Amino acid sequence: MANAKMVLDKDYRIAEVDPRLYGSFIEHLGRAVYGGIYEPGHPSADDQGFRTDVLELVRELKVPIVRYPGGNMVSAYNWEDGIGPRDERPRRLELAWRTIETNQMGTNEFADWARKAGTEVMMAINLGTRGIDAARNLLEYCNHPGGTYWSDLRRQHGYAEPHAIKTWCLGNEMDGPWQVGQKTPDEYGRIARETAKAMRLVDPDIKLVSCGSSNSSMPSFPEWEATTLDHTYDEVDYLSLHQYFGNHANDSQNYLAFTMELDRFVDTVIATCDYIKAKKRSRKTMMLSFDEWNVWYHSTDADRKLEPWTEAPPQLEDVYNFEDALLVGGILISFLRRADRIKMACMAQLVNVIAPIMTENGGEAWKQTIYYPYAHASVFGRGVSLQPLITSPKLDTQDFTDVPWLESATVYNEEEATVTVFALNRHLSETLTLDAHLGGFADYGIVEHVVLENQDLKAVNTAGNATVTPHNRGRSELTEGHLQAQLNPASWNVIRLRRQGAGGAQ
């Protein structure tokens, strides 16, 4: 049995974890909206047509913020189509995914859904086919109290109080040739800067996200970041990152090492941001919004066979397996270990479309395998991310060398007197013993050791058949701040500690 060591102290602080690190995404794509969060004829639908079975699963995740309405879709979207009486809303060709958009769900309805889900809205604006005017009007409609054209129109639509949406994305993936209204770096930088200036005149309290590269493989990465930030640095609060992963080669050990590629991506973006900070002699540090991330590759072949111009087809409906859940856990660990710079992140997406929650039209809703590490991190990963000093055995894979068996992050919640150790043993066949010295936590005890494991890396969950679920029979001991834990091969582990005598939910 191999051994890994970890030294941790409550004073080794990376940063406070921003709860928005556990955000998600709903785009008008496939069945994310229609058949996902909104299905008026469903047995569980409430008086607004929202599926309450889905709402319950979203609340369980404690999702703090949800990006809306896109995504690629937003770059040719007229937000005015989704307000006012439903029977007067136009049916449109949705160009990004080549479907029919009925506009039965729009800005006001999504704001209502978000309130019911206990989450905030991260609103994206169209900088593909539109620009400054549409953006400022949408912001006025959403956030201004009244007495103007657009705010009074919202009131006429039945919403006397502003939606008070505070986080806004300045377009989506504007470097991508697939994007309607693709921009060069200078074109995007200028329109984003001028739009940001106008929006802040409407509401000075908003937070703005500038588009980064669509992914780390773009030929213009990271020059896109450097050029666009040269324009936008003084006007925005966050730079976006997007990245998806897939086991295309069916090499599971190599697949679980993709977090190393993710770490390099984040480090490069941070270095680029800091270069522009130095160039501008700025005192502001640019924070990151990783507002699209997930596994995405299972549905690729099926999506090629879909007929265009249909309503809410089953697009991007990846059925996730156990190894996907392990990688998602590793990604969340990576985010926690960069909590000093990554302040927001959105798992893309939330329901049906590359999502932790799946539904049947008229039928059940259930948890995919990736639901569990996402839920564990969101529920238990609130507090201060601590800096672990880790010594781990390593392995080599097809694309990576010196891959640690152990990936781990720890979150300390002083107010609740809890410590949560997230640990991934990415070795497929070897058990790992974790020997951890937790400085300052001598009076803590183990609440539970949750494990997600399965003998079949390709095991999936389906309606009525939850093959991959966590258990709390993990083997660990804590004595006077010395933690010993057994991490089974290919396992996701959540070891929860609490100060002895402290109250709170178990």
C-alpha cells in the first residue's frame, strides 16, 4: 500500500472561498429550459410551469449563481423577444444550435425561477449581433426602479421591484469562428469597454465579466487575453475562462490527469492578467470567472444526427459515468486551490445539457454521477481554502509525467468549527494511505468519511437506477490533529471534521 503525506495548518490560508465558485449555467439549448427547468404539463409543475422536482435537486446543490441565457445562443439573441405576454412572443430561428426558440421563457421568468431555486442570475448580453444600446436597455429593464421607459415596461409586465441582477457577462466566446458576430481581439476589446462604460452609468454597482479565450487550444490564446484586457482592464471585474474535457482515447488513467492541463491553463491566464496589470501600473488584480467547465464528449455522435429547426431537441445530453465524476472532483479541487483568483465558476450546464441533473419529459428527474462531487464541494466547501503541503507517489500517463496519485484541497470554516478534506486517489488499481498532520486542529474529530467509488469506471446512473452513489463507510482516524485515511483506488473522498463540543448540523 502506497503512502502520501500532507501537512496542513489553519494559518496556511490561500483565500476565502467565494460561494459563487459553485455556480452553474442554463442556456436556451436542447432541453435545458424546455423539459428541464420549465415544463408546464409536468405532474410536478408549479403555477408558473417550473418543475418542482428539478428545483428540489437544484436547491440540494446550493447553487449560488446561474449564468443565463447563453452561451453561443446569446450572440444572436434579442432579449426583447422574451418579455411581455407569452402569446405575443415571436418564434425565432436560433442560429447557434439551429433550433426553434419559442421564447416562452425569458428574462422575468428566469428571474422568478432563480428566486425559487435560491440562486442569483449571471446575465449574459449579446455582443455578437447587438451592442451598447441593447445592453444598457436590458440593464435598465432589469435593475432600474422605475420612472423610465424600460423600467416602467418591466413594471407593466408585473414586476414592480427590480430584479437587481449584479453580475453581467460582456458577450460569449467572441474569439470563436462558430460564434455569430465573431470579433477580432481589438474589435471585442473596444466594444466590451464601451459597453461596460455605458452599463456602469446605468448601474454603478454591477460586476462585469470580459470574454477570455474559448479554450486553451485556440490559436490566439493567450494573445486574445492580453489584447482584450489592454482595452477592458480598467472597466471589468473578471476575465472568463472556458474548458471542457473528454476521454476520447478511452485511456482512463490519462483522462484523470487532465487536471494538470487545467492548472497550466489557469496559470497562463493569471500570468497574462498580471502582465497587463504591470503594463498599466494598476493596483487592481484581475479575478477569474471560470464560467463554462465540464466533461463533454459522450453526445457528440448523437448530436450530429439531429434534425435542424426543431423545438427543444435532446442536444448535448451526455450520460456521465463514474470516471467522469472523478475528473469533476479533481477539477473542483483545482478551483479550490486557486481560490485566491478564481472567484466564480459555472458548471455547464445544470439540467439535461451536459448536466448533473437529467429529466424525462413528463417523467422522472435524477442525479447523474457528476452530481455528487459537485454537491459535496458546494455544500461542504464553504470557508477558507487552506494550502496543503503534499508528498505523493507519482505516475506517468500518455500525455503527462509525474502525475500525483493524490489530489487534495482543504476548506476550513472557522464559524462552524469544521474542516473538510477533499481527496482524489486517481490511481486506478492501488490503494493510497493518507498521513496528514493538521496543525491547530488537535481538538477536532471525524464527522464522516464519504466515498464515491465503483468497480466499473464506465458505470452510469439512469432513471430509476442509481448505480453510482456515495457511501459514508470510508476508513479514517483522527488523533490529536493526526489524520490517517485509506483512499481506495479511483475514489473521491470527503473527510469531514468538527471541533469537539461544537454544535451545528451533522
